[in-house]
Amino acid sequence: MTRVLVIDDDSELRDALRGILEGAGYAVDLAADGELGMMLQRSRPADIVITDIFMPNQDGIGTVARLRDEFPQARVIAMSGGGAKVKGACLSTAGQVGAHALLRKPFQPDELLSAVRGG
């Protein structure tokens, strides 16, 4: 079973994403920030990591860069809900440091599943 790690400081969003992903047949782990996400990834490596950009302790840009360095085989998806201008710039930066896919919040479940599947 494909394992997905969701990293976001919004607990409601984490739970919603878990529901969508588990409903599609994925095993899901959750973390509240990039630092905790990296600790979890080191102990239980996920095949796919979905990370928010704006979080406390370790932001998504740093998380994407570390994931690509330490876990080059993992598919990394960055997401952001910041203002349109900020969101676009930060997602672009996430792509530049190695994110495989970028999601702008809010997104639909089918957009999430398409990104997870590599579409």
C-alpha cells in the first residue's frame, strides 16, 4: 500500500486530506509542521509527501528541500493557501527546490488525487 505523509499546521485540513486519501486506498500519516514531518519521514518513510508552505518551526520550502535531499525517491507535493500573489511565488519556489507538483488551496479532491497519482 502506498504511504502518504501530509504535513500541515491546520488540523481540520489534515483530517480532511486523510479522509480523501484513505478513501482512495492510501495509508496516511499526519504531521503538524515540517520539523515533525521530517522526523516522521525518517522513522516511517512515505512514498508521497504533501506539505503546506506556511507553517511554524520549519516552513514548506525548507521541508521540500530537505525531503528532496534525504528522500530523493519520494514524490513531493507542495500546497499553499496564502494570498494569490504570495501563493504563486511560494509555490514557484517550492517547484524550484524540487516539488513534483503544486496545489493552490482551496483545491478539489480530484485535483489532490491527480497530483498524488502523478497526473
